[in-house]
Amino acid sequence: MRAEVIESKDGTKIAARVFETPGPARGSVVIGGAMGVRQDYYQPFAQWAAQQGWRVTTFDYRGSGDSAPASLRGFRADLFDWTRDYEAVVDAAHAALPGQPLYLLGHSLGAQLPGLFTNQHKVSGLLSVAAGSGYWRENAPQLKRIVPYFWFVLVPIATRLFGYFPGRKLRKVGDLPAGVVLQWRKWCLSPRYSVSAEGEAVRASYANARFPVHALSITDDELMTWKGTHSLIDLYENAPREVRKLAPADIGARRLGHFGAFRPENEQRLWPRIGEWLAGLGTARTA
């Protein structure tokens, strides 16, 4: 593994890590992380995938993880900026292996943002893990009970007081730039998520995607639901797409949840399947 700094379109420095293969690479995998999750979390999987022949890149969105400033108070960033950061990582990975396929492994938010890319032609496929639209009425039951308080009380008040969302102190999501959390709030309160929150340009951007999308809906996900996953994946309306249920029992586990797919204890029973699903994107029907 080596650390890299990748420049986003506006010159913002993005901290990334590249995991090279021991031999010739089968292609590139860029891991797009979930909201509030540092790239460190994906390192064990990235190391494993590199041993399977993939050149893997992880990164932290601006204002988070190793891409965070000394203080988030007043730091300017929104989800469109995070999309540009993700794009820049895709550009760098594509340039490193221009003749090879490039797949996205999108965890939660990491499967939402590719619909907004301006460089979708560089993407060969998206494997979505535990991702849904985020619209609050389609959240899992245990989450849906608390989100009105989260969106209408906690987020507005805490963000105004601190100048950012102090998620670490509150043990909710993680520290987030004010622009990110307030735009995310807008999306999560909108029935068609980013499309109904932002309008026609965003709808058209998702519709432009032609790369295959394969989504895993985790049956014991404490945040996302089967319906929410379909709502997200259907935004990619012109892409070949498939949604598959994945239950803990399918891999002999007691629990998976929203974050379990990337935990090291699932290396033997789940990661080889994820590798197969990634490779399968190369044989998916193209639109």
C-alpha cells in the first residue's frame, strides 16, 4: 500500500491509498466509502482484493478522514464537492490502467454519488453494497423512528452551534462539514432523494449512466431497506441493473448489517463472492 494525494477539480487535496497487485492487474477497483466512514475501514478488504489481482484505490472525501482540515468549523464542502473528489480518484485510477476495466465498489453513499459523475464513461460497472435512496420514509424501521428528531432537531441545532456537524461527540455518523450534512438532510427528506431535491439536471445525470449496476440489499441492514435500495438503483434508469438480497445465513454468519460486508471476519465467507460479483460486472448486459 502507498499513500497518494489526488487533486480534485478545484485543487483540493484528497488523501488516497493505492493497493497494487503482486502480478499483472485484472483491472481497477475504486472503493467509494459510506457517509462518515474513513478509508481505514476498507483497508483489510482492499489488501485482500489486491491479492486477487485488482489494483484498489481508497480515499477520504474532503473534510473527512485524512482529507480533513485541522478544524471543520466553517469548512466549505457539499455532496457535489464530494462527487468531484470521487471523480478525481476515478480519473487517477483510470489513468494508471487505461486499457483495463475500472469498477466501483460503492458502500452506501459510495453507490449514490456515481450517478452524478461527469466521467461515467470511465466506469465499467458499479457494485453497490448496503446502499439505498436515503429517503427517510424508506429507512429501516428502527432508524425511521428516530430520524425526525435527527433531521429536525439534532442536525440543525448542532450544526448551527458548532459550524459543522459534531457527529463524533454525538456518536452519530461522524464529523461532517456543514454543507454536506445540510444537503444530505435535504436529500433524505425528499421522496426521490437527490433527484427530487436537486431537480432535472441530477435526474438526467443518473439517466446518462450506462455502466452495469449490481446492488446487494442486506436483509438485516439497520439503516437501508429492500424498497430503498430499489429506489436508488432505479435512478440509474438506463443502466443494466440488478438488485440481490444478501442474508447473513447465506454466508453462515449471525449478522451482517450495514457495515458487516467489509469486516475481516467475513474474509473467507463473503469476500470471494464480492470478488465474483465485481468480475461479473464485466459480463453484464450493456445498454
